[in-house]
Amino acid sequence: MEKVRQYESSKIEICRNCGGSGMVHPQVEGNWLLRRMQDADRLVACDVCGGTGRVRKHTEITVTVRSFQ
Ligand SMILES: [Zn+2]
């Protein structure tokens, strides 16, 4: 005998990758000075949220309970 419970939730949250702005500084290889200069005026759309600043988070949890033996 076992019991199975399922929980499901879907919610919209602010994207953590870009902090909700939808834009991020691109990753630039090279020395720190060059990186800082390029970061100042270059922004690209966030990969995680696609530039919207919001993400949809879907969670599914399955809990199975069975006897100890
Ligand atoms: Zn984002």
C-alpha cells in the first residue's frame, strides 16, 4: 500500500539573471579594464528571460508514502 500526493504550482517571478531589467552585460574575455569599458555602454537581451525581465516558474512535486517494511 502506498500513497502518492502530487503538488503543482506555476508562478511568474522576476528574472534573477538580469534582476528584472531584461538586459545584461555581455561576458567579455580579456583584461578587467577592457571589460569595464565595454560593460559601460553595451547591453544584450538576457538569455534566461529573453529580454522580458520575467520568468515563468513551474514546480512539480511528487510525494510517495509507503510502509517501512
Ligand atoms: Zn532576465
